[in-house]
Amino acid sequence: EAGVAQSPRYKIIEKRQSVAFWCNPISGHATLYWYQQILGQGPKLLIQFQNNGVVDDSQLPKDRFSAERLKGVDSTLKIQPAKLEDSAVYLCASSLGPGTQPQHFGDGTRLSIL
Amino acid sequence: KQEVTQIPAALSVPEGENLVLNCSFTDSAIYNLQWFRQDPGKGLTSLLLIQSSQREQTSGRLNASLDKSSGRSTLYIAASQPGDSATYLCAVMGSNYQLIWGAGTKLIIKP
């Protein structure tokens, strides 16, 4: 089966600019996760979708981050405006359902803010 | 609030050695514990999953144990190979079905 696809792989922007990431989960996976992984740390959950509804976005900085999963398949994560501390790898993962393991991860998007 | 700690942060050993990676967590009310592998520039790959009712899981040269009462898990790698070089992360899942992650142990196996 095809894995979780993410694009772009790398992105370099200046602070205060905007950026968007795209994720295509494994076919049939109802649950989709966006994680932020800062260098030297474990991933931190930003938002979890079940189909096209938000299950948890308690750690999403909503003043600058937004995410959507239209039609319950692909998802986009946007940052506007970006800050220096947003430099990280953004990982997308999917699973058949909430709590269903394992979560399958994409290769991530590495974001650098100048 | 659940906290997950992994020690050591980095480990370098010669090829062929058996080694142990450690993971500790503060809240024993977990649903399961997982060990993941992360290669540079890549996502995470699940290695082993231990349900809260289990004591250990094995896959090939890997063995993971879980002691819920003491809040500890170990990942044992037998006969290490250069291809095992990667960062190993543990994550615990609580009753909300969300993963809380450790910062990982960066493992280097020297040929």
C-alpha cells in the first residue's frame, strides 16, 4: 500500500511570511494527525482529525496556525505569519481510527524560518 | 501530566554489542507503549507495541519490556549492526488515545 505522502519536503521562508503543507494519508485511514517536531525533541501533536472533523486541536497555536481536512482525505496545515520558533519538521500521520495502531508517518516537511 | 524521558540521549557502541535503551514515564495509567525508529530526514517507523496488560514484545533482534508499576520500558537490541544506527523514540498512549513522546536516543553503531 502507498504510504503517507507529504509535500514539500523542505521549505525556507522569512519570518512573518506564510507557508502551507500538504498531506495525503493512506487510503481508508479515517484519522489524521499533524505533529511538530523541533530538533532534539519528540513530536508534539498539533491537531487530530477524525474524517473531516477536528478531534483535538488543544496544542495548535490558533492565532497563527490553521488546518483543514476537506472531504475527509487530504489535509493542509498553514502558518501565517511564521515566527522563528516555528522552525521544525512537520509530520503527518494517519491511522484507521483513533487509538488504532500503528500510526503511519510521512517523511515530514522541514521548515526553516530566516 | 504525562512526561516521557529517554536516557541516554545518545549512545555509540561497536558493532556486535548487545545494548539497552531506556524509557521512563510518570503516569502509569497508560493504554500502550510503543518504540519507534527515526532515520535522518525520515518519518517514524513503529518497531514494537506493548499493550498495558503485556510485559514484553519481541521482533527479530529487538525485545521491548514494560513495567507499568515502575513507569519503565526498555528496548533491547541484540547483536547490533551499523544499519541499526538511528534515533529511537518511545511513546505512551493514554486513555485519550494520544501519544506522548520522549525526546529519543540517538544510536550510532560503529563498524
